[in-house]
Amino acid sequence: MVSESKGKRFVKSQKSLHLYPKVQKAFIEVIKKFSDEEFNIATKNLILMVLHEGALGQVMHFSPKDKKFQIMQLTIPKSISIKKLKYVIAHEFGHVMQNRNWKKSDNLKLEVNADSWAKKWGFPNLYFPYLYPKSAIKLPSIIAAITSNGKTIKKKTLNEFTK
């Protein structure tokens, strides 16, 4: 497991987190569940772009990178619970562990896989059970778009989400 001081060093290195103590705490709690190998994979050349709710954009300046790097972009609703925030962060780190971008042929496999990583680290998806039902893994069935408070606002098909 990763030490708290190592998690804090990574969080401190991420310039877009400096205004968000709640988000910093959630990141540290998630990172502490990683093995050292997972931490090295997940954080190598990773840049976090964390925006507060209502922000339309943000510019961050970074030193030149000579290797592949990844960007995790999060828009954080001010009212999000710390437990839900930890799940979202762990889920997004699951995508980092996949080391590739989504392809249409993936359907929802990468989402389910990212949830598997989050669950492995102790942050199961208890918050968005209808976002991608198990049937959606095989067929592009209807999935729900949900608001930050968990209420369904509109149902869309997978194709509508991926346009």
C-alpha cells in the first residue's frame, strides 16, 4: 500500500488541486489503497485537471514532457459527498490503469473494468447503478444520464452518449 506521505506528495504536485482541500483528501484516501506498482502506473506522467462546478474552462501550464502523458479531467460538484467523490476518483484511476482510449467496439467494457479497479481499491459503485446495466456490456441498451444528486434526468442510448 502507498504511504500517506507519498499520496500527499503526488497531490501537492497537481496544480489544479490547490484550491480544493476536500478533493485533495479524497485523492489521498484513494491513492493509499494502491499497491506501489499501481501507484507508479497510475501517476506516471498523469496531469489532473480538476474544475469546480460551474467553471467553463481552466488553463494550466506544464513543463514540456518528452514521454506520453495522461490527463484526468474532473468537474466536481460542490455538494458531492466525500464517499461519492472517492468512488469517482477511483473509477477514473481505473481508466488510467487501462492505458488506452475508448473505442466504439469497447461498448461499456472499459466502464465496467474501471469500476472493477475502483472496487478492488475499496470504492465500489454504490452511487450510479443504472449508468451502465450489465446488459449494456453486450448490447447498446438504454443507459441513464444522471445528475450529481443521483436522480435520472434523461435516458439515452449508448450511441447518443458517444456522439
